[in-house]
Amino acid sequence: MNTTLTLIPSNERDALDRLLSAVDKPLDDMPHEQFMKAWNAVFYLYQGLHPDDSADHGEEISHDQDGPERIQLIEPRLIAPFHVKSGWPVLIAPIALEANRRLAYGLMTEDEFYPSDAQCAGIDARMKA
């Protein structure tokens, strides 16, 4: 089986489950495949986030609740608060920082760091819904 395909969530619920399994947990020793499933879930769910913005979130935080209501009902912290500069929700910012650390230490490839297939799959799923 193609490993890339197993890293891409099959639907929004799968993406949420993968992401929620990684939040509020130590990430530095999380197994690579589990981390990659969470990383891909981020981009499946958030089409406006970009890996290049994941290292510098800035200081300003917003508490605006501008995300999908269905996600807010599951875990409101997936929407707000968020970093104004990067757009990254505060809850998942540690995942972004861990991805940058892994990339810097060669524990993650550039192809893995830029999960465009997962982002396209998420956009496609939303368009079909």
C-alpha cells in the first residue's frame, strides 16, 4: 500500500480524530507515522494554513470564532484562539513547531513538510459536500 495514501485522511472526521490524537501531547518522541498523520490532518482541515508560516506565529492572538461550527462543537480550540500573523490556531501551533524541528534535523523530508496532497484532498472533499 502507498504510505502517502495512508497519511491522507479519508474524510473530515478521520482528519479531526488524527489531529485530536496529537494535541496536548508530547510531540518530540511521537512516532514518525503518527506525527505525519496529524501533520497531514492539519492541511486536510485548514486550507488557509501554510507550512512556511509555521515557524513564526508572531505575538498577536485573536479570539475570533471564524471557523466552521461543526469543528467548534467538537473542539473549539481548533478555531480560536489563533495567531494573527500565521493564522495557526494556538492549539495546533506546537505541531507546526515540531514539524519545523523535524525538518531542521532531517527527521522529515521537504516533501513531507509540504503535504499538498492532503490539502488538495481536503479541498476536494469540501467541494463535494
